[in-house]
Amino acid sequence: MIGKITGRLEYRAADHVLIDVRGVGYLVYCSERTLAALPGPGEGVALFTDLVVREDLMQLFGFPTLVEKEWHRLLTSVQGVGAKASLAILGTLGADGVSRAIALGDWTAVKAAKGVGPKIAQRVVLDLKDKAPGVMAMGGTVAAATGAAGAEVIETPAPAAPAAQAPSSAQADALSALGNLGYSPGDAAGAVAQAVSEAPEAETPALIRAALKLLAPKG
């Protein structure tokens, strides 16, 4: 299994790049968002990768973070969602956007991706709604892989919280997830506190969904 590619960017095409790793060129397919963020030819680059092996085909798909790679793995586990559709969803929403859309049950946001119809979008949200909090709460900072090769530092993701847990643990996990999505500690704490006051026994997934609704722009 090839889990990561680090080397020099040789060229960029419409849907893939060629990365030279000590004289061996690897074709890596990426979303439009990832392609746009990569450096120019000749620059160092690193991407986390997922290798798809079929009888007549081997393809590498590249992602700037481990969180995005995990979302790709989950998206492609949904019936009817192949690698191309997954890249379209991630390219349209980004990892954080996918997290929010699925946690909130917003299938219309998923449907905005090219080639993704309403039935597939609804299936994505339905199948992955209970898995979103685990990805959102992945611990550690995953550095973007667009800098110099080998520059990023990755911490081991924390395991997903068990289904049954004490309220204090659920609140901590919800705060961590919201922080990873870019919300300030104050905003996150206020939203989680309000969510807990309305549903004291809520577990992590429910707290995250409730807090995201409270933090969503009004109007």
C-alpha cells in the first residue's frame, strides 16, 4: 500500500499531477481544490495517498491532509460513490465543508459537487452521519502537504469516542471537533454549553450537530 508520496512536482494536468520520487514518476489524481493549492513544477510536494487496485487498473489518489484522505475513504464506502465522485465532493466542499454538511444533514451542499445527484447526496449524508464526528474529532494538527517535501509533522489521530460516554467527555470531544473546524474556543464553548443545556444527556454526535446549527450564519 502506498500511503504517501514525497518528491518533486514534474507537471500538473487537469485532474492529476506527476511527482518524481528519486527518478520514479508517480501519477496522482487529485481534486480541483488540491490541485489549485499545489506549488509549481520543480517544487517539493508531499501528498497522502490512497491506492486503488483493480484487475485492469491501478490508480493513486492524493490528499493534502490525513483528514481529507479519511473522508475519501468514507465517501467511497457509500454505494454509488466512486473515487471520481469523492474527489468532486472534496473539491467542492473541502474536508471541513464535508464535515459540516454531513453533521448537519445538509445533502444539498453535497449535491453541489459536479456529477453528484440528489439520491447519491442523500445517501452520503444518511450513511455517514454517525461517522462524521469521529473524523471531525481526529486529534493533532495535520499539516498541509504543499510545502517542502518532508516538512509536515503528523500526530497520530485519536480514536473515535465510544458511543456511550459521560457528558463531560462528550463535551470535550465536541469542543475538539469544533476547534478542528476552525471555530474560536469562545464560540465553540458557548455553542456546546447551550447544546448541553438543551440536551444534558446528549452524546458527542448529537452535541456537534446541535452546536453547528447554533453556530451557523443566521438569515
